[in-house]
Amino acid sequence: MDVEVKAPMPGKILEVLVKVGDQVKEDDEIVMLEAMKMENPIYAPAGGTVKEIKVKSDDSVEMEQVMMIIG
């Protein structure tokens, strides 16, 4: 079952730490998001394979925007 990784707050993507096809475990760091002048690591909500990445470095994201799909 696919899991959407959504932005918890508006901000800017500093770095995407995985690529499509990577295996991730629950709680692995997958994205670094800058919000309110702080770096906020985003963790995988579930284990699986990264199926799709919808953001890249320097992208701005809105709250609840889908950043990645893990299947």
C-alpha cells in the first residue's frame, strides 16, 4: 500500500536525502525542510521503496503538500 509523505508545515526543501528506488525504514530521515529559519528533518512514516519524489532542493512547499510516495 502506498504512503504519501506530506509536508507538516510550509517551508523550503533544503535537501532530498533519498532517490527513487531506495529502500527506507520507518523513521529514516528522507527530506530536510527549512521552516521558520530552522532545519526540520522529515522522517519516513512507514518502511518501503521510494516510488516517486515530487519535490527537489529549493522547492517551496505548502502545508500538507505531497512530497514523496513510499510503496
